[in-house]
Amino acid sequence: MYKVFIENKPILFQINSQLEINLDIEATWRRVNDFLSSNDLVLSIEIKNKKEFKEIFKNHKYIEAAGGIVQRDNGYLFIKRNGVWDIPKGKLEKGETPKIAAIREIEEECGLIAPKIKKHLIDTWHTYPHKGKNVLKRTYWYWLMEGDEVTELVPQTEEGITELNYYALYDFIYIQQNTYLSIIDVMEALKKKL
């Protein structure tokens, strides 16, 4: 299954290899657009395989990113980017693995030194417009521990980051009031690993 957030609304692309119907991309996008303008909370679409998923998003530029939630004692690091609570992340550079990108992005966006990956949490998918084109982004998310050297948090303001703070699990409700649904999925994935 692929869960893709379009305009912050979840669309589930369920794989059913027994489907006998051929994929109709135009009809699929009509369903998506109808859903986006509705009050429905989720849309489920059956597809045969990964190839059909790629076909649906063939007019999107594909980007990979990585990031993660850093733990310090009983707190978990969140950033406020462009007025919305988020988790440090960024695009993979050429030849970079998701794990290396996650560490680099956390260091750049928060000023931490050498956070250590503890576990993979989840991958999320979302779309957004960029320079007149549609983008499909896959983000690899990790649970990390702060590095051996405790450092002062420094927001990367040129990336629109204005706040950095560690929050305990009971404070997650505060974050969820002003964040993206995909970030809530990452938070829930962390809770399941604890």
C-alpha cells in the first residue's frame, strides 16, 4: 500500500494483484480531485502493482528526502518551519543514502553534531507544486539519538525554521494541532516503536 498525502489529505493506493480492470489514469485523477474538494477524510484506490502507482504519478517529478525525530532524554525534537510544526528533513544529495541524508539534514537544520540513528520509523509520500511542476516526494524517517556532544540548538533560518524544541510524548497533542498529517503518521510510528 502507498499512502500519499495530496493537499494534506490521505489517499491510499491499495495493491490488489487480482484486479482485472485496466488502469484508467484520467478516471483515477477525477476521483482524486473529487475527493480533494469533498469533506471526506480518506480515499482508497485499488491498483494492481507498483508499476500502476508509478503510472499514476508519471507527470510528477520524483524526489527522495530523509529526516527524523531526535531524542534527548525523554524529549523529541521538533522544528517550526514557516509557522508549522515539522521534523527536520531534506532532499537526498547525489549518491547519498537516506540514513546519511537524515543525519546531514538534522545537523544543518538544527545545529546538532552527529546524531545517531536508532531505528527506521516509516516512509511517507506527499505531493506539492514547485516552480510550475508537480512533485511526488518520498521521505525516509528515522528515530535518532542525540550525539555524544550536547550542543545548543541553532535553527537554520534560511530554511524558514524559527523554533526548535524538545517535546515529551504527552506534548505531542500540542504539535498535532499545527502540523501536517504525514508528520502525525511519523509521530504515531515513533509511539509504536517505544
